[in-house]
Amino acid sequence: MTEVVDRPASAPVMAGRPVPDIRTPPPGPLARRHVAFDHRFTSPSLPRAYPIVPIRGEGSAVEDIDGNLFLDFTAGIAVSATGYNHPRVTAAIERQARELIHFSASDFYLPIYAQLAAELDRIAPISAPTRSMIGNSGTEVIEAAIKLARFVTRRQYVVAFLGGFHGRSYGSVTLTASKAKYHAGFGPLLPGVLHVPFGSGGLDELEQRVFKRLVPADEIAAIFVEPIQGEGGYVVPDDDFLPRLRRLCDDIGALLVADEIQSGAGRTGAMWAIEHWNVEPDLVCIAKGIASGMPLGAMTGRAELFTWQAGHHGSTFGGNPISCAVALETIALLEEGLMDNARERGEQAIAGLRRLATSQAAIRDVRGKGLMIGIEFDSGETAEAVQWAAFRRGLLVLEAGENVVRLCPPLVVSASEVDTAVALLGEAVADAQRDRATLLDQARRWMDVEDTVDG
Ligand code: PLP
């Protein structure tokens, strides 16, 4: 487990230290103590992947409470697009905080809210004029899209895809179909939601089964799709799927809603993943990376669809001025080079991982676009063991789907950091091949650390 291996000579540094730099095998004593404290007071529904207890970050590096430095290829679940504490992001927060921290944009006219809506109009994957409803999170703007789709079409049914993840509030969790546990015990869910498989086969099912036997096509308000599925396992669809989905929506008069919450904001090397297939949605849902970690979501769509009137939808906090200021700065940084970096570093990572796959039989597939990369393993247990072994070696990655490890680093990640991550993953996969049972035992036991810490 502590075997020393070849790492690229130009390993990145934070405050003069190489990254990663594990001084105390994680979780260290302070992390264990903190986890016990956390478990006493926080909701047990929080799905913690492993016991990283971060206290500060810089670029792609994160320091934990025990002073270990980790190379972070999770970016707070595809959120910290500009890396941790980008100086321009920090400056935007400070500037805006000194001027105005809150003034509800729903009830009054907040200049920066409209300014961000205009920027979203400029960058949206929609050539027609657009409008935006700005909120605080991904799930919130999915709810807004369900409401607007039903309102404007006066139809009640909504279609989503198996394996999709759209959030955890009632409407969005009904669309979510990546794991049954997200629905467990919470029914009845939102009525009028149908699911079909992701990909062209799902469109066959809609046309040949659903529209013939279950629901008339002219009662479908909208079809929600992640252009590349995120939580479901970083699944890239077949090339016919999205163009054909666009044609289908046009034929039946349903809205095509692109959930770009995970795949958007430059992560795939284009501003929006759907652009890789030259398809325009009617509505696009945006969150996560667009504001570099400040809470912000947006539903942006063709202006003519916004037929609802004052009071039909709003939010006290939605479009908070600090979040808007950071979104504007993030968009500038993405366009000034981070999107290009995502494409280049993504190609580098995929090439390195595919080389690794030739010598590691446990890797079944390496896929993705830009810095949205999935590594599929022979089993969920292997993926879990690799995630844990990577953590112990100082690389943060996150499982997705049933047997996939996802890589979604900050878009500032450097070439040497990518090399370091690929080398560490190679070591982690080798660890998992050698001693999967021990790794799984360690990974699952940390949940009980409060039994072992003193004080
Ligand atoms: N949609 C997608 C594709 C997501 O990945 C997520 C979150 O992981 C959401 C929606 C929900 O976003 P939030 O957690 O901000 O509510």
C-alpha cells in the first residue's frame, strides 16, 4: 500500500510542497475526530464517499485537516471549474461583497442579475433570443424547467432517461433514474413522468411502445436529457441520439430540455456538451461549474417560451449578486483559455488512461469528452476499491454509475497534474488488483470511526 512508484518529475506544488503529499495516512487523527463530530450532528442521508476533510484549496490541490495535500480530480463534484480560490474569483467576491450582498432580484431590479442573463444569452447553445430564470442550484432550475414546460405547452407528461440524474427535490428526483434509492420511501413522486433507456434505443421505445400504448405523443410537454450522463456513469450517447431526439421533439411539439448542470460550463472542451452534436435545446439548465463554487443555477431558454407572468415563478435568493459576479468572472475565464485547457488536458488524460487500460484488465472502458472522463471497471467493488486506494495515495476521484470512477478535475489542471493523476490511478488500480478485499474493508470501516476515536 505504501509502495513508492515513478511520478512525473514536474509534480505540481502548493506552498512549496509537491502535490499530493500525504504525511499522515488518511483519514488522519484530526479527520477521524472530525468525522465523529460530524456524524453526531448532520443528516445521515448525506452520501459521503470517503473521509476527506478539506480545509483549504489552491488550483487543483486541497489540504486536509491533518495537513495532507491531495490532487483533486473531483472538483467538489464538477463544480470548482476555475480551481480552488482563483485570484480573479476571490477578487470578484470581495468586490461584490463590499458593494451589495443581497437584494432580491425576484421582487426588484438587480442590475447584475440582468447582466448575467444577457451573458447567458450570448453563450447559450440556442441561436434564438433567450431569457433566463436564475436560481441557486441545479435541482431548483430543473424544477423551473418542469413548471415552464408544463405551463407553456399546457401538456402534463415529461420524459426522462434511465441512468439520468437531475436532482433531489420532488420534481427533479422524479426525473432522476440513476439509482432506486433516490426514490426509496418518498412516494408518491411527481405524476406524469415517464422513463426510457438512454440512447437511440430509448427513442425507439418512445416511438414504438410509449406513444402507441401508454401516452399520446401530443401530451408530452418536454423531454429532459443530460447530453452526457453524469451520476449515471459518465455515459456518452451514440452519435445519432441527440440529433434524432431534437427531430422527435420537433415532430411531437415537445420541448427539448438539456440538463447541462454537470456537463456544461466548459467542462467538455465546449461551453455546452450538446454543442458536440450541433443540437440546440429549447431550454438549458445550468449550475455547478458556472459560478466556480458559489451557489447559482440558471434556466435559459428561447424567449418566446417565457409566456408566464409576474408571480408564476421567483426566488428570494436566486441570482444572489455575489454568485452572479462570480459567474460573470467564471465565464470570462472559461473563454480566455480554460475551455481550451479542458479539451487539451482531457485528450491527454484519455490517451494516458487508455494506455493504462492495455496493461490493466480490470479497466473495461475509458470514455468522455474534455475533462468529463469515466473509467469503467469490471465490477462496482473494483471501482470502490480504486476510489479508496486513490484517496490513500492522495488522489481524489469519485465513483459514478455502477462500476465507474469519474474524473472531473478543475479546468485549470496542468499537464503535469494530469500525468501525476494517471500515474496514481495506475498505482490505485494495481492496489485494487492485488488486495481488493482489504481495500474494501478499509473503505467501508471508516464509517464507524467514531467508535475508535477518543474524545
Ligand atoms: N443535474 C445534474 C446533471 C447533476 O449532476 C446534478 C447534481 O449532481 C443536478 C442536476 C442537481 O444539482 P444540485 O445538486 O445543484 O441540486
